[in-house]
Amino acid sequence: MGTEPEQPLTLICNFPKASFYTLELDLEGLEVLDIDIGVEWALLIAFNRGKMEPVKGSRFYEKYASMMKGYDVVAGYIADDRMFVVLDRFFRGEITDRALVESLSVLKLGKQYVAVTEKACRNIRILEKKDIGEKERDRLRNISEEKRRAGIAKAEEICRKYRREGKYFDEIIGEGKEEI
């Protein structure tokens, strides 16, 4: 679930029977972990994508393994297809954390909310379902491609600017590995 309607629309535009849902999430009575955009956010994504397995068993690994425990909802910034490219480059050791954070700041990502417990799922209400026709999916595909190109170009420029500042992913998790 997210704050930017265009983000999921551009993800579903390749499916012939695409539907868009408008939802309401009542946060009252729920424990919400709100992750601010930055290195911690990227490292939590890395953990959830299995990128920290080399340091499994370390305090560093356990920090991220337990970060979401006790929460019903995790709120953080959207790792969309434009950001996926930059995140992947960070995880592969091609760019530093500084280049990653600077890229995040210019991509203007919306927030997403992930219901991680049954309790949170019960607090979601469907307000509207809209089927997306072929013509609209074509329009959304064009928007998606344009945003992807522009976002990647911006991120490329930033990555070049900050290529010698900060730490690489393997250095960050390498420091965590020393704790094993």
C-alpha cells in the first residue's frame, strides 16, 4: 500500500486483467515501524532480500532480523523500479552508501505501508476497485518508461558525483561480520 497512486499503477500496467484498489488502513491500535529514508532503510531492504547471509549470526545481522519484530505495520519509502536499479548497484558494490542516499533524495519516492500481521490486515478496508483497460495500461506503460529513464539518469549523475564518498555495501556488512 502506498501514498503515490501512480507507483502501483505503473507496476500493474503489464497485466491484462489489472485492477487498482483504493484502500484505507486504520493505524489506530497498531504498532508501526516508520523507517526513514537512508542507509538503515537500505540495509533493512538488504536483509529482507537475503543480501546479509554472509554475516548471519552476527549482532549486525540480528539487528535487522529483529528490527520488525513486534510491529504490525512497516512504513518506509517505496523501492520502485527506478530505485531498484540504484539499490542493486549498492548491493553489488558499484556505488557507496553516500551515492545511494543522495540518489534516494532526488527520486522523490512515496511511502509504502506493509501490513505484517493479521491484526494489521484486519484494519485494511477496500474503498474502491477500478479495472484498468488496455488503453489506460498503454498510457501507464509510457509514463513508467519515461519515469524510469529520467530517474535512472538522475541517479547515474549522482552516483558519479559521489563515487568516492562513503562506504560500499560489502564494507558495511564486512564490519558486521567481524562481530561473529
